[in-house]
Amino acid sequence: MFRRIVIPLTAIAALLALFAVVSPTGARGDSRSTSDKHYVDENVTIDQPVMGTVQLYGGTLMLRDVIAGDLLVIGGKVTFTGRGRVEGNLIHAGATLTGADGRVGGRTYPLASLEGAAGALTKTAIIASLLLVWLIAAIVVTLMSGREIRLSSVEVRTSALHCFVLGLVALTSFVLTAIAFSYLVPYVIGIPLLAALGVFALLTKIYGMIAVFHAIGTLVAGARSRGQLEQRKWLRGDLAMVVIGVLLLGALRLIPVVGTILWSLASIFGVGVALATKFGRREPWFLEFRAANA
Amino acid sequence: MTCEEYLQDPDANTVHLESCANCRALEEELGLPVDVQHRPLRVDALPLASWEGASHRTWPLVGAGLVAALTLAIVLSAYAGISPMTVVSSSMPSLDALLTFLQLTGRAIGAPLVAVLFVAINTILFLLLRRAPKGVDV
């Protein structure tokens, strides 16, 4: 019952919620605030000054006049012409910008580093450099707590679906919690809360990815029998499995599009297994109250 | 084998006495003759446990991996005209941009919907976290 119905339904609900958060289709047309405008998959021309911010999720935007606030573009295409200008910041991810040079009063931020990379070679160089960082982090963490990594690796192989669902729900929860905390930024408390959430999410991802590296290394190069294990000189032990996993997933990461998808899937599995095993400690997250028997 | 299983049929399960001090003490207390029959055990026939050989550290493989990754990063960065350290330091997204993105997205969704989704998703997360890990204890 639990496996057949609840887990798939939870996965679908988590995906829908994540989609709703990242791409707010309910916010089509004019904004709830009088000065802000949101557009989802629309072809828009702005030829009147906008006093607030403009958000574009997909679609195209022809900017012919001034936006006083920020411009957020996720997966869309923006063309600056005429008096088109953004007084605030320009934040973009997966977007195509034309004629934006010298027309942004604030700063231009790509949400992901790869988006900001000019060419394919630069993107590959970034991936390779980050792969080196991942390899060093994986070696250090495995040397410090190899048993925990191994326990998490076993869990992700024996209970993959649960880890995936948990990862999806946890990522959605991180995003929603961050949005909820961002409402508290004007009250000061929002900043430390966001920082704590960011650190926790980062640690979860790093630990989880290393567990996934170990799992991939074991699946690909792990010994199948005791005799095979004894014959091996190099391909044995937690450290070797992690290194093989990093190099393999890193090599796949270099493939355009497919690599990004695989790395994202590995991240979801990683976050899920880190939380499912409580960072390899296999302790319950929540203790249940039970009255002592006299 | 548990002590209960042994006590149900002590003659058939005498091998349990080898590993259980309590049952052995009980047998000695009763003064019964203890005849431990060893069952042949083939270790190679048992499945390989994940902890076997896990502590082995293959430094040549680690070194080779590090050198390969470092070489790849340096060569590609040199061709692209950027330094690896610059790439790593600039790879983190800007905090200002993230904060603005969160605030704008929150405004687009609307506070009531954010609150409902927040409660719903975190309830599901709480329920999922209550499940015990199923991996083999190693």
C-alpha cells in the first residue's frame, strides 16, 4: 500500500509543488502588487515605464522603455531596444539577452555560473575545475567518515525510490522555506535563518553527493565475490569506490544537457539519502514519546 | 539463532552453546552433558559484506585521479583563458541575486499560497523522515 500508492503520489505532488514554486503559472498577467508585473510564456512588449519589477518565465520580452526595479528572466528571451533600460539588477537563468550591454543600472547576475560562461569551452573548464573540488572534498570526507558514507551508499542502493522521493520533497522544502524566510528579511531575523538554511542545504548536498559517488563506484567497480576482492590491489575500499564514482559522474557531467540532467538526478538522490540516513548515522530524526511502564 | 529457538530444541541446536554464554551457563547449571557439534561453515559461500575490504586505501588510484582532474582543469582553463581558482571562486551564485530571486518568486506566488505549500511539503517531509533506513546494517 505504502510503496504502491503513497510514494508515487508523493513524488507527483512534490514535482507539481516544485514546478509551481519555480514557475508560478498562477501569477499570469498583471501582478498582485500594482507596480510589479509577471509574465509566464507570453510574448510581451514594454513601451511604457514600469515603476516596479518585471519577471519573465519563458516567452519573449521586447523592452522599449525603462524598468525602475529589477528584471528577473528565467528561461526567456529579452531584447533591449529604443529607450529600453533596467534601473535595478538583471537576474537571469537559462535566458537569452540581446542588447543588454550598458542598459542595466545595477548589476547583471547569472543565477548559475554556467549560465554566465561565454562559450562551450569555458563551461567545460568550469565543470572540470569544479570536478577537482568535488574530488578533493570527497577524499577528505571519506577519510574522515568512511563508515557513514558506506552506510548511506548501501541505503541509496537498497532503497533508491525512497531516497529519490525524499530528495525531491526535501529540495522543494528547502526552496519553500527559503522563500518563507525571505519574507522575514526586513525583520533582520530572516538573514540568519536563510544563512542557516543555506549551510544545512549545502552540507546535505555535499555529503549526499559523496554517498552517491560511493554507490556509483560500487555498482560499477565493486567486487562481486570474496575471491575477486582478494585478487584486487587497486579497486577495493571506500576511497577507491568514491574516486571512481566522482570521475565517472564527472565525465558524464561534461556531456551537454545529458550531463546536467544526470548530475541533477544524482543531487536529488544525494539529498534524499543524506536525510534518510541522517548523514550515515542511521538514527531517528524524531524521537517518539512513550510512557514508561510501571 | 536466538536463545528461544535453542531452548525449544536443545539437542538439535547445540551449536548455539558456542556463542551464547547464558545458555551454556544454564546447561552447566542443570548438569547436563554438553556435546557441541560443529557445523561445517564455508566462508566463501557467504555473500560479500559491504564492510569487507572497505578500510583499504588505494593511494595510487587517489593520486592518479587527482592528477587527472587537476591536469584536465588546468588545460581546459588555459585554453579558455581563465584560471581554475577564478572559476571556483566565481562559481557560487551571488547572494544578492539569490535573495532577490527568492523575494520576487515569493511575491509572484503570493504569501497565502507559500504558507499552504510550506505546511504541506514540510508535513510530507516529516512523514518521510519518520521511516527507518532499510539498508543492511554493516
